[in-house]
Amino acid sequence: MLNIEHLKKHYDNFSLDCSLELMSGCVTGLIGQNGAGKSTTFKAILGLISTDGGNITILGKDIKDFTAKDKEDLGVVLSDSGFSGYLKIKDIIPILQNMYTKFDKSFFIEQIQRFQLPLNKQIKDFSTGMKAKLKVLVAISHNAKLLILDEPTAGLDVIARDELLEMLREFMEKDEERSILISSHISSDLESLCDNLYMIHDGKIILHEDTDVLLSDYALLKVDAEQYGKLDKQFILRSKKETYGYSCLTNQKQYYIENYPKIAIEKGTIDEVITMMIRGTEQ
Amino acid sequence: MKGLLVKDFKLMMLQKNFLLLILAIVIGMMVFTDDMAFPLGFLSFVVSLFTVSTISYDDFDNGNAFLFTLPITRNNYVIEKYSLGLLFGCIAWILATVLGIIATVLKGTLPITDLLLVSLIILPIMIIIQAIMLPFQLKFGGDKGRIAMIGAFGGLAIIALIIVKGANIIFDIDLVHILNTLPTVSMGLLVVIAVIVALLLLLISMKISLSIMNKKEF
């Protein structure tokens, strides 16, 4: 669906070098801190910024050959941009009808009613939650094959976030070929939705793992200095000094459970994995 | 492309009250004064300005980034803006001319040929103004674009002044006098040439805008 090979973009104090692959039928998450390079990656995929190297292929086509017609297969949400705030939903409907040949007006209106979005109010006066829902609705209403969603859940309360994720699940259920690339800095959002996750830091991908594996095999070992000295470190990805000794991140939980029964082992949450990957020192 | 036109039409409709007010002012001027050139030009220019203002609306809150994820290209966008300007500019110009004709016929102030001539002179000027405004607006966006535009028009006025004065001093030719005394027939020819030149300038301006837009990062 989407393939990025060594996408490069240099700014004064930031440089991006990112490779990732999105399979058909999959939801792939991109997590990272603010400024890690998520939005830059998304904008490069969408051709909004020029790149300094690398290849991007979307739906089997090089991005340079991607035409306006091809863009109909994409549904996009950008964190910092959307339809002009001066427009109303009732203005947007004819615009979308004339933009997308496959725009599903009845579905769109049905969803607008479901989420009680006002037809006759300027978007700039919408609440954050309403704006976010509208953006996602626009992206999923024209039978897109690939959704590219940059921080669609930013700033939302728990309920709005759940509703939004539910919309995305429904979108995926309708067609097995559909895929989503979604970014967030709230990992719990992605934990429940994504099949696999890429972690980006300082413009580089530092981890790629299936969500299931991440949740089942990754763990934090909490050891004191003595235990740390004796620890077999071949499956330790990162370790970090703590007041009680060390905390270590492993991707082979079972190995340590079996061989070091006395060590405190905590199931790794995605947030903890991120923190350790970024703050911890490499073994 | 059609989607973009619909969007811009919706954006312009946001200011429909203001547009109606302008129309009322124009009709008022035609009724109460004998000067037809000003209301004619005024309506055409204000409507042109309205089409250009849709660029600022697109730009509002970084809206351009999202706009270019829709199934359009940057070239489509530029061509649409020029089409929109020409389309609405010409509609306004025709409307103003028709209103002018009605007013002159009812009041019997000017011969219709004179009015048509005035109206025909306004057409190329309107096109040239659009040709200047659009690239500036696309390059600098809303606020900076306005300042840059004022500068550009100031520069243009100075150049025109220099040409007229220069011709007067160096070649001892009074261009203004020549224009004023030109017989109607050659005046008509001059207007046709002016419209062609204006359209050529618009094309060049569009080329420039295309390269501006293709270099932009969102």
C-alpha cells in the first residue's frame, strides 16, 4: 500500500531519515514525541513538502507520478489543517461531491447526524471534538483505499477519542483491502487499533514491532545493582539507572521469567517502551 | 477543478452582503452622477479583488496543506484561480456595462459609443490588475500579499508616469494628448490590442504563479 525507503528531509536543526512499509489490510501506527518527525513524514508522503532523497511509493505508484485522480483513493487528516474555517458542513457537501467521484453523500449525512455535527455553523466555531470528527468523516466518506491520519485524536477527551477510533474500525471492517497509517503521541489510542507500530525519534525509526508482540514479549526488568551485574544482557534492548538500581527493557520476557525467577518483571506498556527506547542507554 | 470552483463560490458568498452593498453604491453613482467611468471600473475591480481574496481564505489556518491532499494538483489550483478571476471579473464588467448603458440611455447624457469605449478601456486594465495581484497573493499570502501589491501598483504608476513624462521630455511627444485626440476607430483598434496584450500578460502571470505554487511547501 505504502512504501517509504530512506525518505530524507533536512531542516536547520532537524533531519529526517525514515523507512516504513504499510501492508494492505493493516493499520500501522507511527508514534513519537512532538517534533520527532511524524508530521514531516506525513507531509512528504502527501507531496506537501519537497524531499531531499529517498523513495515513496503509494498504492504501487511513485509519488512523483501520483495524479489528482489517484488522490481520490486517499483519505487524509492533517493535525494542523482542514477545510477553511469559514465554510459550513452544508458548503462542504457539494465541494466533496465535485471533488470525489465516489463520494458517498448519504453515508456522510448519516454520520453527520449520528455525531450531531451542525450543518449550518462555520467550522471555526466547532469544538475540538467536532472538528476532529468532521475531518475523519471527510476522509472516510469517499471509499478511500488508504487513510493517512496525522494525529486525528490530538486534544480529544476519552469519549470523543473512542468514537473516533470506532469510526476507523468500522471503516476497516467494510473492506479487507483498506489500510490506515495513523500517528499519535497518545499510545493507548494506537494500542487498541494498530496491527503494528513504528516508533520514530529524532527523525529516525527506532523500533518496528507488531502490537501483539510489543504487548506480550516486551517487559521491564527492575533490578538492583547486584542483580544487574549478574544479568544476561543479550536480550536487553535498553537500560536506565534508577534510584533502586536499574530498569531494563527486554523483548524476550519469557527468557527472563524462566531464568531469573527472583527479578521483578513488569509487563511493558507502549508508553514505557517508548520512554525506555528514548531515555535508556543501548546495550 | 469543479470542486475548487464550488469552494470558491461558497467562500465568495460569505461576503454577499458586502457585494450587494457595492452593487448598490455603483447603481447609486450611475443614477446621481454623470461620471460613468468610475462606477464601471469600481465594480469590475472590486469583484476581481473578491476572487483574489479567496486565496487568503484558503490560506487561513494553514488550510492550503489540507486542500492539496484533495484530488487536485497545484497546477489545477492556479488555473482555477485565474479562471475564477476572469469569469467573475468579466461577469462584473458585463453587468457594469449593461447598467451603464441603461443609465446613459435613460439620462441621455453620453453617446452610447463613448460609454462602450470607456467600458472597453476598463477591460484590459482589469485583466492587468488581476495579472499583477494573483502571483503576489499566491507568493506572499494574505497580509504580506496586500503590502507587496500596494508596492507593485505604486511601482507601476511610477513607471507609467516616467514613460509619459519621458516621452514628453525626450521625444517631445504628449502621449496623453495623443490618446485623448485619437479618432474612435483607431481607439477601438487600440483597445483590441490592449486586450490582447493584457491577456498575454495574464498568461505570463499564470506561468509565474504556476512556478510559485510548485515551489511552495505546506
